[in-house]
Amino acid sequence: MSNIELSPQEKAKQRAGFKAAEYVKDGMTIGLGTGSTVAFTMARLKERIRDESLTIRGVPTSIQTLIRAGELGIPIIGLEQAEKINLTIDGADQIDPQLRLIKGRGAAHVRERILADISDRLIIVADPTKLCTELTGPVPIEIIPFALSHVQNVLIKMGGNPVLRDGVKKDGPVISDNGNIILDYHPAQKYNPMDLETAINMIPGVVCCGIFAEFSEKTTVIIGEEEGPRVIS
Ligand code: 5RP
């Protein structure tokens, strides 16, 4: 990573990701989120493990993160082995002024929600483009394949447009780490994040959506501004 020239956006992610690694203390069990910004946190944790003999255990939120942690030498445990999660560090796709989030561009939001729910604290790392005045979607929704037509019909009745997320090669739908498919829901009008989160999560067949409005009280956001990381809580 250090030999490659980073773009301004990647530098912003790096500033946020590195700052978040400072919140990790010896002995902690850490939820490891998914995405390019958390990858910088993990790279910094590798250095701290090497230089400070930092002892931590990570619970990964995706196969991608599991593999990366293995490459970096960050000790990994399963969720069932974690007595508690002290802190989860994760990315986001949109962040509003009340620290409500849209997540799931990387299709990892189901495991990310579980870790956010269990964690004592949630630290969100992002570049400044993720800040917004209000959440506008699209809202990622993971659904079990059997329920696809039902969930699409309900979402259309709710007034928006659900779009099945294609794989990179457009040769079929994206399949999540849990074996499910992803819809990106485009609401037709402005919405209350907590109300929409609750309504979507109650549709039978939905595993969960990517609106994270319910965790704002335990959330700290770190934005990798050019002048230095900005901490918002
Ligand atoms: C994955 C996520 C990611 O955390 C989110 O998409 C941000 O990713 P990045 O840090 O690469 O911008 O929610 O499901």
C-alpha cells in the first residue's frame, strides 16, 4: 500500500482510517468493518501489533475483511468466541448530521449491523464525500432469494423503485457472504430514516437494510479532512 501513489480521496480515507486505529486499546475485541477505508485502519493496526506488541482480537464482517486480516496478521475470532465487542470500526456510504448512516455498498451490511448492535461503541471512518445534509439513498437491502418478488412488490407499493444489484460482470445478481441477494431501493420521496429502516426490516424475506439510524447514540464519525482527521460525536 505504501509504494502506491494515493488519490486525494484515498488519502482522505487513509487519514480517517489511521485515526480510528488510535481508539484501539490493548486487550480489546474489535469488530472489523468492510471497505477501503477500514482497510487503512487494519493496515495501521498491523503496525501497532508489530511496534507496540498490541494484543487484540478482531471479528470480521465479511470474507473480504477476514482474508485481509489474515494477510496482515491481525488475530481473528468468530463471533461466538467474543464475550463482548468493545469497539467496531466500519465505513459508510452516507452520513447525515445526526450520525445516521447508509451502509451496504459492499453488500456486507447484515454482518455489519450485527456487530454494530453488539458493540459498546461504533466508529465510522469516511472521506468528506460521505457527509450529506440528509440521507437520500439508494438503500441496500439484503433479501433471501425466495422472497425476491414479494419484497419487490411491497417496496413498489411503498412508492419507490427496487433495483436488483448486478454482479461486476453483469452475469447475474450479487450474492452476499450469506448467500442472499441485494436490492438497491430508490425511495420516491424524502423519508424519515428511522421509520424507513423499521418498515423495510419488517418485510418478510428481508434480512436487513443498510439504513443505520438506530445506532447514532453510540456512534463517533471520523472524517479524513485535508487539514487532518475531524472527529464528530
Ligand atoms: C460495506 C459498507 C462499507 O463500509 C461502505 O460501503 C464504505 O466503503 P468504503 O470505505 O470503501 O467507501 O457498508 O457494506
